[in-house]
Amino acid sequence: MGLVNFITRGFIDFFGITHPTPKQERQAAWFICGLLVLIIVVAALVFGLIVMVVGR
């Protein structure tokens, strides 16, 4: 879970959010990484849709 913690701490430090407690940090890690995955999936779907429409 080193990469997940790295991403979470980077996000928290970049946006200047108060550092959470260890329990909250675990919840924040899942939340931040979950949103990141959701954004990537949606962007990939939009890109695929655009390629399919324009590629005809």
C-alpha cells in the first residue's frame, strides 16, 4: 500500500489539507484513490466514445 499512501500524502500536501489521524488517513487513501480511478475510467470512456464517433 506504499503507492496508495504516497498518492494520498501528495494530494494532502499539495492542497494544504490538515493531516488526518492514522485511521482517517486510511479512509482518505481509499477515497482519494477511488476518485482518481473513477476519473481515469470516465476519461477513458469519453476518449473511447470520441474515437468511435470521429473514426467512422
